[in-house]
Amino acid sequence: MTLRLWIEINHQAPYRTGGWSWLCEHGEGLTGAAGGAREIEAEAFGVAALQAALADLPEGAAVALHLSDARLIEGVRTMSARRTAGWVNASGDLDPEAKSWEVIAKALTGRALSLVRTQPADSRTPAGFAAAWAELARDKAKTKGTFKSAIPRPNLAKIRGL
């Protein structure tokens, strides 16, 4: 069984505020969550979103990550090499998100992994739906601060293509 995960982030650098959303298609249907935070940099925020999406995956299932954020795609693509190097970059500095990337690496260890670049243009597709929820989460985080909540099932039922 392959789990399909769509992860979208929406970060506003001037305000250091962001929202994220993930959707997971698995054997029992579709689940999803959205969250947001203030006072966070874009790279740290993307890693936190990926970590939240991978938190409760069933053991051993293959994972197909559907991402549109170039930094996340590159981070996942180079994760194994950076882990082998001790999370130290080319200039010899420790990656500031090393602890979070280590959690992600452990969650993906022993799984077949595929990366799919998405274009969240149509809000009725899974990627577009996740992007719309990430934007809503960003706006909520601006006023309410850090939060995480499940996406209601009636909303998930509106996604086309699944």
C-alpha cells in the first residue's frame, strides 16, 4: 500500500507567519490537517509542516510525497546525503533544522519513497485544496498564533481526482 501525501505551505516572509496543510490518501480514505505559526522563518516552517504530515504514518507503508515547495523537494531529495554528513552543510555549519530533519528521516527510514512535484492551480484538485487550506491557516495564524486542527470530512469529500 502506498500512502499519498499532499503537503502545501504558505509563508509570508515579511510577517514571519505561515500556514500549512496536508492531505493523506490511504486504504481507509482521506484525512487531513492544517496548522499555522507566527514568528517563524520559511525553511523552518516548511520542515515543521513536513514533520507534522509524517507524524502518524502506519509502519512500513510506502510514501508518495506530493510537494510544490522547491525547498521541501530539495530537502527531501538530499536528506540521505545530509544525514550521512551529520547534517553539516558545505561550509561546515550544522543545519539549524537538523533535529527536525532527523525526525523526518527516521519517519521515512525503511519506506519506499517517491516525490511528485505538484502545481496547486485548481483548488478542486488535492494539491490546490491543500494550498487553499494552507492559505486559510496562514491567515488564522496571523490572528490566533500557533495552532493545528483536522480538516473536516465534509470538506475533504469535495476534492476531485481521488
